[in-house]
Amino acid sequence: MNTSMRLSFLAVVAFVIGLWPSTSDALTFSNPAPILIPAAGTSGPANPYPSTINVSGVTDVVVDINVTLNNMNHTFPDDIDVLLVGPTGAKLLIMSDAGGSADLVNNTYTFDDAAAGTLADGALNASGSYKPSNFGTGDTFPAPAPVGPYADPQLLSIFNGLDPNGTWSLYVFDDVGGDVGNINLGWAVDITVTSAVPEPTTLFLVGAGLLGLATRTFRRRSTG
């Protein structure tokens, strides 16, 4: 391939990349098993600890992630600390010391960086979408949860660009005695991945095909 043809081929490949459609896939993985808060008594780790979701078969990296806690109940929601740990070890407090003292009954919370705001600190929060919500500092979780510090700022985007395959772990901890509750229907993680550029082999074949077609068309016109 001479220099002129090589440059033409690279131009065609660049053109293909520019026109190739970007596709997004939103995948939901869940664990519906109840999480007792706490496992026994009125303070301490939940059961199970952690609650896990295994993700497999995803061929692209994360571009967005949301987490839903389904059907939460607790007689003092401000006691609840929730830590999310991804397969690569990235870790984020998605909920801590929020909601005040009023009974939490059958509420479902989705944590989403694009939500309008965080949970309220000292008041009961209706079901809905919220940004990750952590109030106060110095939260600690018993082993086997990883030690802090945890991600700051509080954004689920810390998982963007990472491989989602593997075990996602949710550590729930009741840090003050006197109250109990559960996440009655477990939790779910929504993972969005995007494939913007095809594999190099695909680009080569498409680019070569387009270049060949253009070359044949040019020759016909030149000899016609």
C-alpha cells in the first residue's frame, strides 16, 4: 500500500468511526433477599453482611450506575449506614445518618447522581430518587467491610470507566442501639455501558471495503 493509499485508508477509517452509532445498554442485576437491620439485637451489622450481587457477561465498562434499596423499614432511619463496594474495590457511602427519627415504612430509594437532591438529614424521606446522601463524618463499618476513607465527593460516578463484572457488595450497618428494621425486598444495581467504537478488526474490514468501492468507482469513471 503506497503512501497515498495509506492516507486514504486512514481517512476512511476515521470517517467510519465518526459515523458508527453509539449504543447504550442499561442492565439490571438484583438480589431480592431481605436484609435484616441489624442481624440481632438493636445495633450492629445487618444480615447478610454483605448482601451481594454477582455481575457477569458485561463486555464494556461502566458509564453510569444507579442503586435501589427496595421496601425499606426502620424505626429510626438515621441509624442506618449503607456502603457500596464494587468488584474493583471502589467504595461509596450511598446512605448514612439520613432520615431522622420517624418510622420508615415500605419506602424504596434509588440513588442516582442525576437526581434532584439528597435525602433530608433530619426528616422522613418519601420514596423516590436521590443523590448519594451522607451526613456527618467518621463512619466506620465492621470487617469484612473495607475501611475508610470512602469516596468524596459522594458520587456514583466513581464506578464509571470500571469493569462491572464480579461481586458487588452492600454493607448495611445500624450504628446506634434501640431500633430495628429491614430492606424487605433487597436491592438492585442498574449498570449502563456504552460501546461507541467497534473492534479494530471490524474497522479494518469496513474501511477496506469502502476504500475498495471508492477505488473501483474512480477507475470506472476514469476509463469511461
